[in-house]
Amino acid sequence: MNLDGLLKWLKSVRAFLSRHSFKISGFVIVAEVCALFILFFLLPIFNFPTFRITDNSFDINLDYSEDEYYTETLEITNDVIFPYMELKIIINPDSFVDLYVFDAIQYAEYQETKNQILSPINFNNITSEHIFHSKYIFINIKEIISPIYIVIEPVSRDVEFSLYCELLIFERIYFIISFIIQISLIIVTASIFFKYWKTNPWNNFSDFINQNAKKKFKDANYADAVETVLKQLNANLKKIYRAKTGEEKDGWDLIHNVLSESNPIVKIADLSTENGRNIQEGTRFLLAGYYKAYRNPSTHDVIELEKSVSLNVLYGLNDIILKLETSNVECACGNDVLFFEFLKNEKCGICSERSSEN
């Protein structure tokens, strides 16, 4: 790829990020929340260890009798920082068995009880399971002192089973560090997200500006965005002027006739006051100036605008649009109608109702 091709590609990437930065920020926040959920809720289920201490597998044949049982002793000698220790036991008997997990004191009590009482009873233990077929057992043994005794008792007949024991240790510090990183990323991304939302000009522009300029502006057609707003505004003023006079005017003459102080078709402010007349005249000249500076040149030549210039022009036009939204046009019956309402029906609500009744 040559330099021109690379620059063109970088420009297209920049334009894409500019158009979709708000969506991308929202996507990053959602992704971070999902990653946080996976970290703290799903990883312990999947049992991804950072270190394994023992790995033992046994195949046992056990003859049934009232005092017959099998014991596997596990010695735990490794220490880690912030451990989450979990004992994983997998057993596959071909008939019912009782499984017990004891610490040293509990195992001594178990042996003493077994010697005194011939029938099975509930023993004091870490855990117990009545098992048939395959069974996975997970035991949190963080606070348990080594050694650990796994006892298997047949229930009713001779039994064959395989026993698999694995001790998993999770470094909790990794979870803590990851948690801090995830929260930090969420905070940073959220701050960018809300800052963008707050400073995004399209949240401050009127619907008229958004409908006519937003897409073109985000596609980097900055001059076209301004021209489209001016064209549509010119078309609206032409429609009102035609409805009121039956005549056709365009551009500079149209603006000065529609927004004149002496005989206005569209009244921006209260013309009985000095301030109102100043607002009317100032708005008229502002709009005519924008039309002369940015609409007329585009009819004779292709013009280019910088992004910042286009944005500033749109802010100025937005101020004019906001004034037009509260301006009035006189209906044929003498009632005042808001500018954009008159564009829809070319009459007031009362006249519209009478027309629909007739």
C-alpha cells in the first residue's frame, strides 16, 4: 500500500469513527460489563486454575460389609497468596455408595463411631453425598487444615468405582486486579460516553437542522450540509410567500419580502417595540447573509468548507430556525399561526376544522 492509499484509508477510518463514536462508546461499556460478569460469575464455574497441587486417579473394588469402607488421604502443603482453594472429586460407582469428606478430627470420630455402631448414621463431616453413577463434587476447603480424608462406603452390595481427586487453587489477587482494571475501563469509557453526549452538537440542534444536515455532515460533506439547510429553508419561505401572495420569489428578494419590518409575512418578534423591530431586521439580514455567503456560491462552483466552519454556520442557522419556530404567519381569517404549523396546512386550526367539516 502506497502513502496516498494509506492516507486515504486513515481518512476513511477517521470518518467512520466520527460517525459512529457514540455507538462505539456504548458498545465498549456493554462489553466491559459483560467481561466483568464473566470474570466474577462464570470463571469460578469453569474452574480455570492458576496452579494445581495434586492430580490423583484410582480404580477400586470394594466388598460390601457393614464395616467395610475405602479411605483416600490428601495432604495439602502448598500455600499461595489470597487463595481460593477448591477440592474437585469425581466418582463413578456401579451401585449406590455414601461419600464423606473429613478433616483429621472428624475422621478420628468417624472411625470410633464405626467401631461402636454397626448401622450407618449421619457423621460430623465437611460434606456427604449419596451417590449412584457419575458425580462431580466441588468443596471450598480454604479454611480446612490438612490432611483431608475421602471415605467411600458401599450401601447394599459389592461395588466398583473410580475416584479422581484434584486440588485447585485460584489466585484471588488476579481477580482483584482484573476487577480494578475492568471498573477503571468502565468509568473512563462512561465518562467519554457522557462527555460526548453532552458536547454532541446534534443534541442541541433543532429537528430541522438534524433532519437536513446531520447525515451529510457525518459523511464529511460539510458544505453540502449547510447548502441543504439553506435550500430547504428557502423552499419553506417560498411556500409561505406563494400561499400569502400567489407570487414567486427566491433567495435574497424572497427573504427581504418575507421578513420585512414594514409589511412582514413572517413576524419573528413584536414589531410594535424597538427591540422587536431590531430582532426582525437582524434576523432578516443574518439569513440573507448566510444565503449570499454559502448558498449562492454553490450554484456557480463547487465549494468546500472545513468541519469547524460548517459547524459554526449550522449553529448560526439553528438560532434562526429557533426564532422561526416561535414566529407567526397570519391566516386568511386573521388568526396568527406558528411558522411550521402554517407550512403544514397553510391555515389556522379553526379554518382547518371548518374545511374538514365542509
